[in-house]
Amino acid sequence: MTGLDIGWVTPSEKSTICVIYILPKEYDVASSLSERFYLFVVKNFRDLPMHDIYRNPLSSSLKFTRKERVVVQVSWSTTI
């Protein structure tokens, strides 16, 4: 199995909240692997890094909310 990319948003200087985004591919894999899927979260990079490990994160204390967004991609083409 290849590595999975999970996106994240770094909190601002004054915030202690970090939002974790799991993309559709990761969500599908986490759903199918359930108890064999782990989410490793590293926090507090700047001062003293610490981590949490979530086994089966979709059924854990984390509450993921589905959010959809539409992306418009513009390109130009030509023929030769």
C-alpha cells in the first residue's frame, strides 16, 4: 500500500485549535481498514512536539464532518 496524504491547517498564533482534513481517498481507506487504520497526529511543533495516535479514527472521539467544495480549474489549449 502506498503512503497516504492527509491535509491540515496550522492554527494561528493565538489559536489552540487545529483542523484535520482527510481527503476522500484516505476516508475510503480508513473506512475499509477500520481497526487496522491509524491516524498519527503531531502537535506543538514549535515548542515541544507531542503526538496522539487514533486507531480507527472514523469511530473514535474525533468527529469528522463531510464538507464539499467545488473547484473551478481554468486551462488554455491550442492545436498544432
